[in-house]
Amino acid sequence: MSAARGRPSGLSRFEQTDQMGAVRARRVKEAVDAVGYEGTVELSGIQLGTAGAAMAAAALTQHRDSVTVLAADGCALSGAGAARLGRWAMTASSLTELSLADNPMVGDRGARAVADLVATHPRLHTLRMGATSMSDEGAFELASALQSSRSL
């Protein structure tokens, strides 16, 4: 539990055993704990990788009804990391904006996970996926999902 805010941080076990290093884990925790009323979680520039994306998604679980914007640009996300954040985003009823730009390793696997999100999420209206190195196949899946989206 975070003594300063009186709520569970969701990161305590990760802070001790994470693969990202203590400084990056602290930055993720601070970003998630700063959600507040505006609902923005800014993870951009934190070199999350797959392990960090899983940690961020676990910490964000307690905020699934209050996060409106999740920005994870330039976070060294892989397809697996993007998929993990995508699975969290499917449960985030208030999410309206997702940005995963400048993550060249996201590729087709991440594009497929985001396509699943786009096709089903009722409130998502802004998606940023530039510089993610998806192939034509990944772009096609994402485009197909955009056509069936209720909100984009």
C-alpha cells in the first residue's frame, strides 16, 4: 500500500524483482500513481520492454475505470509488450486514447492485439501507431478492425 495515497500501489512485488531496474520501475509507479482526475498515464520514453509493459498493465488494473489516455510512445515495446497493454486496455472502460508510436519492435503481433482492441472497445476514439514496423499483413488487420470499430 502506498503510504502517501493510502491505496495499494500494484507494484510492490515488481519493485523488488523487476527486470527493468529500480529507476525505471519507480518511473512507472510514479506515472501510474499520478493518474488523478485528468485520467492520463504518460509512460512515453520509459524503456519498458516486455517486462515493463506487464508491470505497467498490472499496476494500471486498479485504474481501469479512470484512465482515459495511455501514452507509451518510444518505450521499446515488443509485440508481446503491446499485446499486454492491449489486453489491459480491453478492460479499461474509460480509455479514449491509446498511443504506442515509435516502438519499432511492436510489429504484426502488436498490431493484431491492437486490432482486437479497436474492434471491440466502445470508447476508444484516438489511436497512434506510427513507426511500429508492422507489415502489410498487420496493417490490413488493423485497417479491418478500424472499419468495424464502433468508436474510431
